[in-house]
Amino acid sequence: MKVILAGYNLDTEVIEGLKRGETNRQDITPEVLSASYARISRDPRPVNELRAAARSEVEKARKSNQNIIFKMGHHSVAEHAVFNFDILGVSRFALEELEKFRLCSYTEKSQRYQVLEDVVFIPEEIEKAGLSDLFLGTVKAQNDLYRRLIENKVEAEDARYVTTLSTPAQLGMTLNARNLELLFRRFASHPLSEIRELGREMYNQVKDIAPSIILFTEANALDRDTYLELRTLTTEHGAQGKTELKEVKLVDHTQDADQKLIAALLHSTSDLPYEDCLNRSKRMKADEQKKIVKNALKNMKFYDSTLREFEYIDLTYELVVSSACFGQLKRHRMATVTAQAYDPSLGVTIPTAISRSEFEPIIKKTEEAYQAILKSAPQAAPYILTGAHRKRALFKCNARELYHISRLREDKHAQWDIQGITREMCRQAKRAMPLTLLTIGGKDAYPEIYQKLFGVRPSVIP
């Protein structure tokens, strides 16, 4: 694992001073911006003067930050400080934890387009359990098949389904200090040593740069204990049996969604109370309802978001997805995504480019190793599973976000696994709210969808 602080934001006067060779400055910290912006609400001076004051008295600015965050509870001032990290050599499994943070930006090394190297990460828990040989032998078998598949011209995006979740990855990450502090607490509370180490490495990179805006970094009961306690409580109720396995199931959605969307559109464009707008919407004839929704959609290009009123319409899905698919699904951070642990009993997703006869023996060997590790190091057992193994996820989004997901993931260039999942999500959603989702579809299909509805092709010129 390697963590590098790639950058952070500075006051422009500081940057200009550094360009002039002023290397002994004491204000080379994003805390200057946080402190000056924090003073805006109560100090009548112009903002540029507040920044100048913060630059001239950095220690005073730091005390001000700590007072505002700790005593007054205004954590938002920490959001004005932004950090960039290079993160190398962390496992794919660890990235699932890293990319849970919604208000952050990630660009990850693609395993669809790049051939993976024969580098193995051995979790500390597996080493301590004396299972390193079993782990390494299983990973070698997985990687050997991966190499054979690549040599036989199987695309990397399909061959990766046989590789382990312990496969090292890398990414660039950008986040503000408030989210970074949350990350430190959550990672310090995590049961896996790799996650805790990642948090420590990131903390060591920033602790001396912005000490006044990153304050609460220790492990805490909320993140450490809550899910464990809930698991104990749910186990006490006993298993009730499992229903039929479905990869996609729309388990909940806004009732009367089309009428409520129209009511929200009426509310934004009139002076009526919402209840009156909803009653009017329900009294409208079908062609009148469709006319309003069409008007809300007609000026959209394929890259446009729908109007914000579409956010009032919610959809919740239960999904059974492969690790490879989940890696893409979790990137939609405006959705709410929670997931169960990986469960070999859910089966695996096998790419059509790979024959079952060569894939299934490796899966069998992998799951035997998983069961052995589960007995001695249960938290680390998922590391040995592959990109093909599945988990259940609960996925909630609004209609506006579903449009975005569909444009990206239903497109013909999208990866086939998430493309199929998204297509089924949209199919079920359109049955429940046909007007709301009149023009949903991949960006490649959007011109035809638009022409069918409006009789003309959409303009591609902004």
C-alpha cells in the first residue's frame, strides 16, 4: 500500500508568493480559506480582507477554526479545504469501503481495459491465521486461468471475473476535510487491518497541514459497534428461509408517481399549494398529463439531467450483483446503496466468453478456500472470492438519478453486466411510472426514443 498526498488547495496570494520563491511562508495551508470563509457571517469586512487577515495570523486562524467546529458545531467550514490523494496497492475489496463516501471524487484504474499484473496482496488476518499458503495457492490458480484467458484473446473485462477481490488496485481521490475526517473515524473503527492502515496512511499525510479542521479522527462506537449489534439482534429472530433468487426486483416506489411528478411541476410553475396541484394532476385526462411531462422533457439533450422535480419520485430495488457489477453500481453516489456480505450461495456471474468447464473448477477451488478461511478469519474470507461472486444490495434512487444511470449504463458501450442489470431496472420502473420515464434509455438509443415521442430528432448542439 502506498498513499501520496497529491495536492491541496491554497489561497491564491499564497500561490503567487510561492511562485516568487517565498518558501518560508507559514500560510501554506487550506486552513486559511476555511478560517476566512468562516468569518463571513459575523465579520463585516470584505472577503478578500478576511483572507488577508487569516494569512497574516495563521495560528489565530487555526484557533478560530477549532472554536467554530468544536464549540459551535459548524463543520461545514472544513468543506472549504480540499485534498487530492494518490492511492496505490489497495485491494479491490478495500476500494468498496473507500468508495462508500458520497461527496468525494474517484478515478480508478480500469480492470476492463488494462491487463492485471501478477501482484498478490495477503491480508494480515489471513497471515495471522496461518492460511497464507492456502490463500496464495488459490490466487495462483485464479491468476493462471486469467493469463490463459488473456492469451486466448478473451477481453480483460471478462477475464477479470476469475480474479480475486484481493487484487491490488489504484485510484486518484479528491475530497474535502469534512469528509476526510469522517473517513478517518470510520476507517479507525473498521475490523479489517487493511482499512485501518489505509486510514492511518491518509491521516499521516495531512495531520500537520490542516490540524484545525480535522479534529475527530478516533474510532467510535457508532461505526465500530452498531452493525455488529444489529447483526446479533437480527440473528436472534432466526432465519425465515429464502425466497426465489431474482437479480433485479423493484421492491418499493413512490405510489401514483406520474401524478406526483406532474403536481411537483405544477407547484414550481404556479402559485398553488402542493395539495391543490396534486388534486389537479389527478383530475387531468391522460393526454393532458402526458402533454405536461413531454414539455418537461422536450428540450433535453442526451447529456442533460431531467428537471429537479423528478427527484420527488423514488425507487428502491433489491439487486443480486457480481462484484464486477457492484464496482460500477457503487459509483452512483447520488443513490443510496447498502449491501450484504458476499455470499457464495448466490452463485456466480460467468461471462459468455468463458466456458463453464474451465471457469467452474476455479470457482469450486475458491469456495473451498473461502470456507476454510471463514472458520479462522471470517472478516477476511471475502478477499479470496472473485469478481464473479455475488452479493445482495439495496439500491434506492430518484427518477432523475435513474435517468442518469440509464443514459450511462444502458448505452451500448457500457459493460455488459451492469448494462443488463440497468435495463431490467428501467423495464420494471417504466411499468410503475410510464410518464415519468418517457424518455429513459441509453445515450445511444436516445435519438430514436426522442424521435418516437416528438416526431423529430433531438439536436446534438448545446
